[in-house]
Amino acid sequence: MDRTYASPSSQNLTAIATSADNFASSSSSPTSMSAGSHRSVKIIPLEHPSTTTTSSSSSPSVVSKWKARVKRMTWIEWIDFFFPCSRWMRTYKVNEYLQPDLMAGITVGIMLVPQSMSYAKLAGLQPIYGLYSGFIPIFIYTIFGSSRQLAIGPVALTSLLVSNVLSSIVDPSDKLYTELAILLALMVGIFECTMALLRLGWLIRFISHSVISGFTTASAFVIALSEAKYFLGYEIERSSKIIPLVKSIIAGSDKFSWPPFVMGSLMLAILLTMKHLGKTRKHFRFLRAAGPLTAVVLGTTFVKIYHPPSISLVGDIPQGLPKFSVPKHFDHVKSLIPTTVLITGVAILESVGIAKALAAKNGYELDSNQELFGLGLANICGSFFSIYPTTGSFSRSAVNHESGAKTGLSGLVMGIIMACALLFLTPVFEYIPQCSLAAIVISAVIGLVDYDEAKFLWRVDKKDFLLWTITCMTTLLLGIEIGVLVGVGVSLAFVIHESANPHIAVLGRLPGTTIYRNTQQYPEAYTYNGIVIVRIDAPIYFANTSYIKDRLRDYEIEKDESTGRGPEVSRIHFVILEMAPVTYIDSSAVQALKELHQEYKSRDIQLAISNPNREVLLTLARAGVIDLIGKEWYFVRVHDAVQVCLQHVQRLNEFPKAQEFLTENKPSLFQRLLNQRKDEFSQPELESGFQESFLTKGADPQLEPLLSKKP
């Protein structure tokens, strides 16, 4: 589409007067400007939507999408939906998958037995409840979970959270403590399933990875100090804050016993050495999984031979599989809700994150909500068999993947090994030294100290490093719940600040092109005198409208004369808003745009809009902003807007007093004659910023040669 700007060739006074009247009455219209003899400016037409059009008519609603999906689903897809395990069962390759699945299941199962007992002790429970937690949930998750490599069961961080909340309610030696831990598993499962069914897993995305990293780093120190009592040989205060733990350790130093310290240190050294060799040496990969079992076997053997009285043992562990029982004491539900939410958040961020990473490495898709549902169902069903909250383990999942696990069969093998341990090995477990289990926990949580992430954040983003530091320090000093709340609060504050103060760029034209880019990023890009081109790189809504208006006022004042081209003018006459990055605009922003237009109009500045998306344009149409500014001031490209605005700037430059005359209701004949003078410059000359044309008269106005500035 071509918009033609023409001046009459004759000097007919009537024609001149008529044209001048049109100019005076519609000075804000780009089509009313005279710009040379029959000169054509090529502009792509912008399609304006009808105000009666609704967004729902063009894009189907969530409900209609679900209905269409349900109609298309076959019976096999329905089975896969309710039982995700059928996906790998249906395509199972016995010759290719069976051996690695069995090896991975046996390896991780051997690793799980001692770890589950260690984590149960960390949670303040008897070791048998750790074995229960590593038994029933595995089978449930294998059926309803969608990950084929995730290894679920007790983990250190969840165990610390359980200990922290329950110890403030009841003494760990009380039977109520165990019953509340089982109730907590039921609540966590229900909350996870509810979020999965409502597809609310996206809410956890608001928690920054820096917050999680800082939280887990601080928790690793707290867990390690909590397990120090088994190394030192005396009791220390149970707390999730580092200062009370350190004070308690120092206060009881006169009770120090060296035998458990020596044994625990040796076991920890063996575990760390085996883990290091397993990670760095491909041929010794099996040592990483065999570490916990080695510590248990060596410790038990030493105790059986020498019977040292100063080394405490695990003690009697009930033999047999867990019995069915219904969780009790629902009157404590209210006090357990905050911990339930916290454990669920950790489960989503850690377990689902690990599961997605493993799924990508193994070439299959994973549904986050289905994964969350599988974890929730495992906790719900497990709570009827005396488990405490379980989730995906990073270390065991990594070993499962490295051992070659292909499907969920490896999880079934883990469950079978745990069942064998409950049925036949519990008499042996009573001779396991407590310091050996503590060494297993400490070796596991050392990997949670994410100092590499801290160094990375310091190098890449100081703001995220500050967030990491705040979360870590508040968790150490004020406790787990407060640490997480402060971290999440600061994270959301950063998000709100970034949203309320969006990036706004002044655009300039790259030489030899019709492309406009940020002048700070591309210093060679040049601007045009009298025209400001601004790009808003964010949705516009109530929180950032004031900031955007203030920045636009600043750009109007702060003119960069060094890169300006075109006719010399004393001030800004046009502001072009590039709105391609603006994905949404609300009613407050619409009102702000109206106010901005009126403010510009009072100062004889015309506002132009470039490349708004359909939804934004529809909102502006409904609010009457399109008609208020004028449809002719909406453009597909920035370059289209510049071409039109540049001609107006040239006219104003030729007749500086024209603006004063245009404000009068009855222009004189002299004014009309002035308004009809032919332009001396062609469009390419205006765009290049020179008063002597280096182009032919028939040149394409969208193309520009690389020209040096006029000295």
C-alpha cells in the first residue's frame, strides 16, 4: 500500500487555499502533509481489529481444549494417562533393558538400605521407619510416576524439616512424635496430589534457583552439625539454627569421647574417598554406590569383634513388613500445614527438576503434574504403612542413571531388596554403630554445599549472589522456615522491581538498513532530529506505567545531538513507541497512554505506535485509544513511522512559524501560501540527513547508502 504526499504544480490560489485549510485543520495527520511533487512513501498497512472481536473467538479456552483432547484420546492413551508405567512396559526390550535395570536396581537398593536408616535417625525417628519409607513408596511411584530413573525415598533435607517442626511440638521419645511424622506424610501426599490435579505446579517457579541453592547449602551445615553428636559421644541441642548448635557443642566438650570420633572420622574418610573415585574414575563407578554399605559392614564387623562400650549402636529393629494402619491425631493438622507446604515445595523443585533432567538425557517426555501426582500418591499410600514424608533423592537418582537404568523396573528391584532387608536382615542391623550412619548422612549432605553456584553467581549476576547469601545466612541464623520465607520474599521483591522498572531503549537506525536497534548496544546507529524512537521491553500494566511515563519524559529532554540526522529542529516533535515486545496492556496502562497523548498534544508532540500485537491492539481499540491518537499513526514497522514523521519535521524546519499559525482558527491567505511551498528535498535525502542528494530521484525511499555525515 502506498500513501502519496503531493503538492499542486499550479499556482491556483483557490487550490492553494483549499490545501492550506486541510493542512491547518488536520495538522496531526500524516497524510495531510505536503512533501514534494508526487512523491510516494511505501508503507505496509496495519490491520486494525474490530472492537467486537473477542480473544476467546480466536483462541479456544482451556475447557474447550480439554474437551477436544478427551475426545481424541484412545483407550491406550487413557491407560497411559492413569498408569504411566504402561508406557515403558508396552515397549520394554528384554534383551536390551533387563540387565542394566537389574544392575541399577541392585546397586541403588544396596545404597538405600543404610541411607534410609541414617535419614530416619536425622528425622528423630527409629531406623525402622526409614526402612518402611524406602519400601512402600517405591512400588506406588513405579506405577503412577512418569520418571524411569528417579529414585524416591527418605532424603536428608526432608528429614531435617520433619525433625525441625515435630521437635517443637513433642519430644522425639514420645510415641506422638512418630504418629505426627506419619500424619505429615499423608498431608504432604494430599497437597501434592491436589496441586497436580489443579495443575498448579507452575506456582513454585516463583522460587528462584538461587534461593534453593542458598537454602540447601545452609541446611547442609545444620544437618552436619546435628549429626556431630554421634561423632562426639554426647548429646547436643536439637535445633535448626547454627548458633544454638555451636553453643551446645562447645558447652558439652568436657564429655568428648574419642572412640566414636575416630571411628566416625575413618568411616567419613572412606565414604568421601569412594565417592570421589566413583565420580572421577570410570572403572570405579561402582564405589560411589557401595560406599554406604561399606561403612555399615566395616562398622558392624568392628563392633562384633571388639565390643567397644563407648560406641552407641542402632539397637533392636522390628523384623517384618509394615502393617496397615490409619494415620491419627488429625487435631495437629493446622500446626503441620506450613511444613507440609515447605516439603511440597522442596519436592517439586528438587524431585521434578531431577526427573526432568534425567528424562531429557534418556530421550522421553515427562509431565510435571503427572510426576507430582505420582509423588503425592506414594506418600498417601505409604502413610497407611508407617512412612514419613519421602521424595526424590538426587544422589540415588544420579547413581541409578549412571548404573544404566532404562525403565521403572530398577525401582521395583530396589523395593524387593528393601523387602528382603525388612524380612531377613533386621537382626544384623542392631549392631550398626550410630557414628557409621552419621558418617553416611554427612557424606551425602556435603554435596549439598553449593559453593560452585555461589562463585558462578558472583561472576555472572551480583543480584542473584546477594539473594543466595541472604537465603543462606537467614536459614543458618534464623531457622529453616524463616530462611525460606525471607529468600522467597526477597526473590519476589526482585521480580516485582524488575517488572515495575522494565528495560526501555532508545532506538536508532543502523547505517545502510531499515533496521532500528538500541543506540547503547549499537553506537553506530543514528537517530533523527525531532524524533524519538522508544522500545518498551515488557508488558505495560499498573505497576510500571509511572516509570515508563517518567522515562519517556526524560528521553524527550535528553537529546543526543551527536548522532542526530535530518533537518535541524530545536525540540522533539514526534515520539514513536515500538511495542513489539509488549505482550499485554491493562486498563491502567491504557489510561496512562491516554494521559501521555494529551500531555504530548499540549506540547505539540505527536505520538505514533509501531507494531503492536493483536491483543494489545484490540485492547487499545476497545478503550478508544486508536481513534484518540488516530488510525493513521499506527504502523507495522518503525521505519514506516519514521518516513512519515520525517516529512513533517522537514516541513516544520522550512517554516518555523507554521506551528503558531496552525493553532489559529482562521488562517490568513499568506499562511496558506506558505503552507503550499514545494519541498526542496526528497525522502531519501531527508532520511540520510543531508541537504544534497546522493541518490537519484527515483530511488527507493526504504534503501539508504552508507553516507558520511556532513562536516
